[in-house]
Amino acid sequence: ALFVVELLNSLLRDSIITYSTQELRYVWDWDRIDVLQTADGVAGLILSNFSSFPPASQQALQVLSTFGTQTDSNLLQILENYQDGFNSSLDFLIEKGILDSAGGICIFSHDLIQQEIYQSMPLPRRQQLHLELGKLLGNIYQYGSSYDKTGFLFAGSNMISSIISLACDQINSAGPKSIRHSDKREACKFAKWNLDAGSEHSQQSNFRASLHYYSKGITFLGDDDCVSAKNVDLCLDLFEGAALSSYALGDAERAIKYADKITEKVVPEKSNVSGAVILKSLAMLSKHEECIQKGISMLHRLGFDLPSS
């Protein structure tokens, strides 16, 4: 039904179908219809009319598209702080049939519409939006009240996400390249937010999600950041979290990779996790001889003298 409505609207807008006051009915130009190239679907039709929307509604659609196909009322309330009159702009989009609203959730009327709106933005525009929205949500988490940090739960894409997870999803979509190379402080802040999101999911035994956030946090830290005294604890926590999450998922080789990074990039003596993860992972891979040799080597480094035979 939405496709038919949008198709008729486009034909009326282009004066291919017009109302004749003489015949008192709608008439149409068959010659123009014969050569008309219509979009393959409703998403294409809507996108072809996108530039005619009010600027505030255009931006609201772009913002919503960065969060997927649906957004709940808590997040919509926060987005009002990002764009004045944000929720008022949604009324126009709901009236046009582009969005639906039910039970406090705002939903794209079709998944393809969300995809078309999102993909139609140039990459720099997408990165800018993700970065700005991620900062907005992350700053609420970092500087807001305790209710802001733990009370806001968002129903999006059929899952419950905390505000810090949503902030990291936006920041990670922008990626480390969206940050100025010289802005180490901001990169470390984003790494810390990913650490917090990973820890939150780890406590819920959602190790696939925790590994995702830990590994994303690591990408914001360069080699120099890991070895600096200021960031060594942050780097250690990220690599330990990634190693433990990998082990919990049964990915022993990845667990060893992250644990080895602690030895390479961080002071190994500060970690109570890396050695245990390496030994358990080697045992999981049935590399028993290597496991024994590694264990003896670790004991020697700790100052234990073992008999040679």
C-alpha cells in the first residue's frame, strides 16, 4: 500500500496525473507514462523525494537511520538535545508513512527505507553523525546522574542496550580514523567507554558482545598509548577482557593472541590473567607439552626454582 501511495504521489507531483476541471476527473499522459522510469521499490521512491522534505525532517531521518530500524522513546527524548524540534520533525515523517509509531517506539515503515537513507549519506557525513551522536550519549553516561548511567535502557533492533553500549556503537561506526591523529585524549576516552561497555556485557555473561567492545576499544589505542604510564592500566584491562572473553567463547587461539599482547605491549607482571589464560588455552588446544614448558617458564620468572629432573 505504501508503494502505491508513494507512486501516485510522485506521478501527481510531476504532473503526469492531473485533475481536469473540464472533465471533472483525473487524467493522465500515456506518452509520459510509457517512458517513465520508476524506482524498483518504495524505498527508492521515497529517496527520490527526499530533497523536497523540510531540512529538519531530512536530518531527523538521517539521525534515526544511524540507530537501525527502530528507536525507543528514551532515546528520542535524548535526541531532542541533539536537534531542536527533533520529535516535531517526526510527525511529518509519520504522516508521510515513512515512519510508524507504536508503544513508544519509532520504526521505519520498511527496512529498505532505513538502508537507503543511511547509504545515501556520503561517508564523511555518516562518520560525522556517528561521532557527534556517540559523544552526546557517552557524555550523558560519563557526566550524567546515576539514573542516566543505569536507568536508561533502549529497545533497539530487538535487543536491550544500555546507553554506554549505544554510545560505543556510534563511536565505533565512526571509527578511529574519524578522530584527529593528534587527539590522543579523545581516543583514550573512547577506548575507556568501550572498556565499560565490554565489562557490562561480561558481567551479563554476554561474552560475544564483551569481546566486540574490548577489541574495538583496543583499536583506538596505538602502540605508544599502551606503553605510556598514563594508559597502561586501560590497555591492560582491554587486553585482559578480550583474552578472557575469547576463552569463555572457546576461542583458545584468539585468547592466546590477546594474552600474548599483554606481554608485548604492557608490563606482564601487572597482569594476573594473561598467564592463566595462556596455560588454560594451550590445554584446551591439547598442546600439553607447550603448556608445561610455558608454565615452568612463568614460575621461573616469578622466582620459583624448580628441580631439573
